[in-house]
Amino acid sequence: EVQLVESGGGLVQPGGSLRLSCEASGFTFSSYWMHWVRQAPGKGLVWVSRISGDGGDTRYADSVKSRFTISRDNAKNTLYLEMSSLRDEDTAVYFCARVKTDISGNYYVGYDYWGQGTLVTVSS
Amino acid sequence: EIVMTQSPATLSVSPGERATLSCRASQSVANNLAWYQQKPGQAPRLLIYGTSTRATGIPARFSGSGSGTEFTLTISSLQSEDFAVYYCQQYNDWPPLTFGGGTKVEIK
């Protein structure tokens, strides 16, 4: 059974840092692109970042670029999101999600598995 | 960045009735569109990808259609478990991947 379990959320002051983790099980973690998606309280879904299976290809939303770093440890089956210079507007539930690709295996078509989310609250 | 707009924001439907949800893209996304369902306190669930392909385990009462900039998710006969928020997402031109603002389907 595929499982994604996030951890690391909590209350942090503006300007602070936090590292989120997403532990994967039930599939060959290194074979999948992984993403982070966030959702502010009562709001919609917003894409944050992505990373390739080998960790060599990363991209970020403009709103988090230069402040957040996505990484992975395939030996530990774990995805990370290192967040720094946090702002009030970063307050959200952060989900990790596994990418579903098309039949060729090359193109994104959606997220087939999601974690339960971890809440990050940025407040003084 | 491609902006996705969903309408209506809230849809009130009686169980057993048909629900039609709309999603519009600010520019063509071809057929590179997915739909997700999200219930309170839960992660989203993939319903449809490629505009009209149901994801694994999704009932046939869910169907998607459209192309270019106009898309529709239809739930043919609403069941109690279908009352939720639905999001569309384009993946034609990214990053960033972009989602619509959501349509809440509530019990009438």
C-alpha cells in the first residue's frame, strides 16, 4: 500500500525556518517525481515545488523561490522541504504528492497519491 | 502563468441529481487538465486526468469533457459521498502547475 506521511509542521515566527519531511512507503520512491502543494486555511491548492526521482531537477513557485529548498534522500525514502525566511502568507497545510505520469512515463498527468498534510503556522 | 477559473463557486444539488462543474483556462491547455475532489480535513483525490480519463477506482458517474480553454466535470447522479470541493488543474504549460479556485458541491 502506498503511503506518504508528512511531519515537521508547527508554529514558527516570521523570518524563521522549518523543515518538512514526507516519508514514503509501498513503492519504489526513487522512480517517482515528487511535489509539494500547499493550502492556506479555507483556500485553494497552490503548487510549491517539484523534484525529479534522482533529485537532480528541481523547480519552485515564484512565491517561494530562494526561500524554500526541496530535496530527497532516496536511501531513506524521504522527501524534504526546507523553508526559511517564512512569512505570514506561508501559513498553510503542506501536502507532499506523488506524480502520476502518462503511459510513456515521461509526462505529468496528475497526483495519484497525497500525504495527509502538515500544518505550518507563521505568526508572532 | 495560466489562470484557471472555476464556476460556480458553490453548487447546490439534491442527491440523485446531475452536477455540472465548469473550468476555464486563460489560454489553451489542450487536453492537459485534471480534476480533484477534496473532502474536509482530507487530502485531494485525483478523479480525472487528460480531460476525460478516470483515475483508478473512480466511479463511472464522474466524467470529464472539453478541450482548449473550456472544461466540464459532470457527476451524473450525486451520491452522499460526492459532496465535496472540486478543483481543476492544468499541466499543459508549467511550472507553475495551476489550480482553479474550486467549486463546492453542497446538499440542496
